[in-house]
Amino acid sequence: MSTAAISKESRPQLLVVRPVPTPIEGQEDSGLTGGTVVKLPTREERSKQRSAAGASISVSANASIRTLSPEAAERAVVGAMSSKIAQAALEVLSGVRSVQQLSRWLDTMCMSALTTRARLHADACRAEARRHSHEPGGGNVRTLHHQPVVHSVHCSAVAPGIFESSVVIADKTRFRAIALRFELTKGLWKVTALQIG
């Protein structure tokens, strides 16, 4: 087999686009089309559709037209990440999770602040446990870990590549609010600010 024969056989088939003949009233399809026909809108029809869509979007916000936000996909990703990171941050404070497990999502300033706060919280819990261990009948009782439950997440875009979110979480004894700031750095979302209330 020669190379000329191979190249002719391996060429992709060309798609030929021809205008569709307009049907004549009173006649059925004569079968000249030879298959499925997709009628593309003309240039004038496309410009009318664009102008009508632009006018209807700008006229009223209460219309039944649903517009897609370009940030909707990013907002969904950041919302899911913020709930998981906030839950993990509370687990770090309670001593169940290591701070190093969050190193991928936190920048260095947030990492050091969370490490310091977790250490202080652990010291305070140990002091409380020592104080209660001297009470009669309460020295050998330990409570099981209670996983924090996320109640709500709210995200908003501050600038392109920057989102701020707030998360409300139910902890062991109370509800807590956590605020996070996400920035897109080298294709990854990183938490650059973390406030735990």
C-alpha cells in the first residue's frame, strides 16, 4: 500500500453547508435534502435575538429570564471549600485534627495564627481538666468528640479571583461564626484571612 493511498483514506470527511431551500406552501418535503436538516438562523435573525436578549435583561430584574453569572461556578467551589475548611478549623481547635492537614488551603499567616490559637486552646483545656480532676467523682469521665455541623454558608465576590465567605457552625455548646477570605493563587484557592468567633 502506498503512502498516497493511505493519505486519501485517512482524510477526514468535509462537512458541506448549503442553504436550505425554502418550502413551497402546499407541497411536502420532496426529499431533496437527503437527511436531517438543521436550519441555522440568518445574520439578521441572530442580531435581532441578541438585541432582544440584551434589552430584556437590562429592562427588568423581575422578568422570568434567568441569566448566568460567570462567577457562579467559582462561588459554588468556594462555598463548598469554605464549609469544609471552617469545619476542619474547629476540629483543629478542639484537638481532633492536626493543623498540618490544612496546610494546603491556608497561607503561612493563617497557618501560624491557627497553630498558636490551637496551642492556647489546648493549654486552656488541659488546665480545665486538671482543675476538674480534683473534684470527687469527676476525674475519670471523658466526653466523646462532637463533630461541628455547618448550618449556613454565604459567599460573595470581592474582586476577580477574590471571594469572602461566612460560615455558621454549631459547635459542642454554641454556634460559631467563621469568616474566610479566599484568593486565587497559582490556580489554587488559598485562605488568606481566617477569623473564628
